[in-house]
Amino acid sequence: MLELAALTLTLTHFSIPLAYYWHAKSKWLNKPWNIQVNEEYKPKFTVILPTYNESEVIQERLENIYNQDYPKEFMELIVVDSASTDGTADLVRRWAQDKNLSLKLLEEKRRKGKLSALQIALKEVSPESEVVVFTDADAFWEKDALKKTAKYFADPKVGSITASMRYTKVSSEESYRDFFNKIRIAESKAHSTPVHNGPFLAIRAKIIHEYGLPNYLGSDDSAFGSFVAFLGYRAIQVDDILVKELLRGSTFLRKVRRAQHLILNFLKTKKLAKDQNCYRSSDFDRIWRIEWWLHIINPWLLLVGLILLMFTALHGSLLGLGVLVIGSSLLLIKVFRVWILQQIYLIIAMLRSPWTREIAWRR
Ligand code: GDD
Ligand code: MN
């Protein structure tokens, strides 16, 4: 009996995402975007860059934005620094001296986290701006990122664009991204993806003015994009814009924090959209439901299944032992290893979730 339960849970854990992956890959990934792109379209962009103690990378980051292949008159940059103790704000001021770029430097007196900084910046977005792009100090865009983003926003259905991620250094992160990049892009072609990347997230300014953005602890990237999708707009990750993120600090904390943000998104954003009368039903609902399952429920099936398997194995079940041995040897396969790790991060994130400070930032 226990063996059967253990096997059912474990098999369900793996078969649902595999079936979804197969479906996404075969049915969606090669579909056309169904978006009226216009290469000539040239909206005004506001880039929002929050910083806390970024003196090591800030100049390079500013140069990277400055060197975008996009007319300077169509760009403004808002840097919000939250009382950095390493002189980040001064470096920004000094950098800006001889640059012909519209740059506002806002300084928070006290550090209240990334979200608070973004909200402050949003109040300063100039009224002519059509697209707001959120980014991080440790992210580097390809030269044509804004240019490529512009063409998508020519279609009024498009509400937000996030870039595909490439990581420098660690390679397991690469494969995490390759597997998940594919799913995100497939979902985006079907309608929208609920997962968005903070290093490059562009949102139509009109939506922000009309409806605001989620403002709960832990809501930035993904919650913003999901909210836009619930409004009925396309909120998509595209494959022709690539962003590199430096990997710094503790991988464990970063992964757990990222998992926490995802979980909070799946627990809160839909209800928030409904409460604020910002929810329209669409094909995105199906994607949301399965991703909700994959993030909130599915990891636990694995955990409980594994515990039961170990229990039966300890009580002499050869079947239990066999499955555990096969499972462990599958860990030699990278994508399997990456998947299992992600499940562990999701579980840790859920256990730690509302009580810890990773959500509110620490590095
Ligand atoms: N102004 C301000 N105030 N900026 C902050 C604060 C703060 O209190 N805390 C962090 N930041 C800035 C950092 O300086 C950086 O530019 C950006 O927010 C992201 O911080 P990182 O330290 O690079 O965090 P990360 O790489 O782990 O964050 C990733 O996951 C987050 C959660 O999903 C990124 O993808 C983020 O964009 C994402 O929000
Ligand atoms: Mn980062």
C-alpha cells in the first residue's frame, strides 16, 4: 500500500511537468508570435535602475545603458539609490556630469528594499514615456535590447516584455535557464508567461498609470508581469533579447529568494488582480493554473513520495529501494539534477517564506 502511494506521488510529480514540457515544446514553441511588430516604432523609454551598494559595477552598468543603440532623446534613466554606504550615488553623479542623457538620481534616506525603490521611481517617470524598463545593476544588456523591445510595443496587445537570461560563470544555472527559457517562450507564444526576469522587464507605461503594479512584499519582476497578463495584455518573454546577469553573493540565498518571489506571485497576484478589478479571463488562465500547480503543489508530491519510499525501503521493500537507487543515478543527468534542486529551493522557500528577510533583500 505504502509503496503504491509513494510511487503514485513520485510518478505524478514527474509526469505532470514532463507532459507540460512536451506540450509546450511541440504545440507552442514553434508557433508564430501573433504580434504585429513594427521595426519603425520608436517609443520613449524610461529605464529604472535601483541600487544598493553597487560601486563595483555601477559605472559599467551605466555605460551599458548609455551605449544602447537607441536615440538618447527617446530615453531617460532613473536611478534610485537607497542610502548605499559605498558611494554608489556619488559615482552616479560623477558619471552623469559629461553625459547628454536625461538622468534623475533619487536618493532614499533609508534602505527599504528593491520594491520600495521601484515605487519611488515610478512617481518620477515623465508623462511622455511609453515604456518603463526595470533592470538591475548587475545585468548587462546587448546593445540592441531597447531597439528590439520597441518593435513589440507597436502592438497595443503587448503589455510587457522580459528578456531571456544568460548567466556568466556557473554552468548549472545555464542549464536551468535553457530548460526554463524554452518553457517561458513557449508560454509567451501561447499567450503570456507568469515568470518574468528582473534584469530586463519592460512594461507599457499606460498600464502602470491606469492600474498601478502589485505592491506587496516580494512582488517585483514576476508579479508585475503576471498582473499585466491578468489584465488581458500579452506579457511575454522573447527569444531575441538576451541579458547577462553576473552571479554574485550566495547562490543558495539568491535561489531561495527567487523561489520565494515565485511562490508569492502564485499565491497572491491573481487574487490581487481580481480584488482590484484587473482580472480578465483569457488563455493565460490555463498557463497560470498549471504553473501554479508546478510551483505550489508539485514539489510536495516529490518530498512526500521520497519520504514514503525511504520508509518502505527501510522496512525491506525492494521496490522502494530500487526506485531510490534509480532516482539517485538519474542525478548524473544534468537537467534532472537541476530540476531536483529547483524543487528543493521551492520547498525551502515555502517553509521559510513569509517570515524571513530574503524577500526584502540581503546580500
Ligand atoms: N534602491 C534599492 N534599494 N535597490 C536595491 C535594494 C534596496 O534596498 N536592494 C537591492 N537593490 C537593487 C540592487 O542594487 C540590484 O540593482 C537589484 O536591486 C537586484 O538586486 P541583486 O542584489 O542583484 O539581487 P538578485 O540578483 O538576487 O535578484 C534577482 O531576483 C530578484 C527576485 O526575483 C533579480 O532577478 C531581481 O531583479 C529580482 O527582483
Ligand atoms: Mn542580481
